[in-house]
Amino acid sequence: MTKRILILNGAARKNGSTAKLVQAFAEGTRGAGHSVQMFYLDGMDIHSCKGCLHVGRDPKSPCTQKDDMDQIYAAFVDCDVVVFASPVYFWTITGPLKTAADRLYAELECLGYRQFPRESVLLMTAEGSDYSQAVTWYRTYERNLGWKNRGEVLGSGKAEAARRLGVSI
């Protein structure tokens, strides 16, 4: 069965470790016959959730704010799998990814949380090895929405960091 996969890439660098991990994941899923739609969040105009509680009233326009999140809403409605991709920033996911995840609330209110279950994947990179806070965020998000966790890929960028510093590990 072909799946429609939505990738939300919260990395700041378009050619960094997270981008390489996302690209490898996308190539693999496309090679398996799935469709992939990617959003590079750092290059988009997405405002933070205002907590206005006026969401979910209009399925054609789920949020009162009008910004690039509308592109993600359109893709989210049709996807089967949501992939959260981020480097570790201060022990958790990046701000752009957290903002987009928060803003999905508007669409989830329209669709109904439990009536529209998804599968999810976490792709992360870090120069260190502490993913605990980010993984806790991800698992809590998907569990509270009733989504199925399809896996977590936690890649270490230690070798890349060492190469940049001219140190061998």
C-alpha cells in the first residue's frame, strides 16, 4: 500500500546532517513506492500559535493566522505519515519544528484527533548523544494524538564535528 509521507524539516542548515538524513529517508521511501512531500520550515513564514481557540471552525482555513502554514495544512490533510526532522538544539527539537507542530492543532481540531490517526517518524541528528528531551517530546506528541510511532532515527554528527575541528575520533 502506497503511503503519503509529509516531512517537516526543522533544521536551520539546508545542507547539514539533518538535511542529509531527511534526503536519505525520502529517497528510501520513494524507492519503496511511497510519495513524499517535504517542507523546509526555516525558509517558511510560519508564526507561532496565539492560543486564540478560534481554530477548527472552517476546514478550508483552519487557523485565523494566514501564513505559510496553509501549505502544510493542505499536505497534512492527505498524508498518512508525518515525519518530524530536527537537529538537537538545547536538548530538544528546533523552534521552527515546534512552531509547526503547535500549529497543526488548528487542522487537528477540524479533522478530529482520534478520527484521523496518523503514523509518525522522528529523524534527528546531534553532535552529542543526549536525545532524551526531544524523544520525550515526540513520544508524548504522538501518544496524545493516538498516532502510531513508526520509528526513530537518531544520528550522531560526532564524526562531522570532529572533521570540522580537525580532530580524529
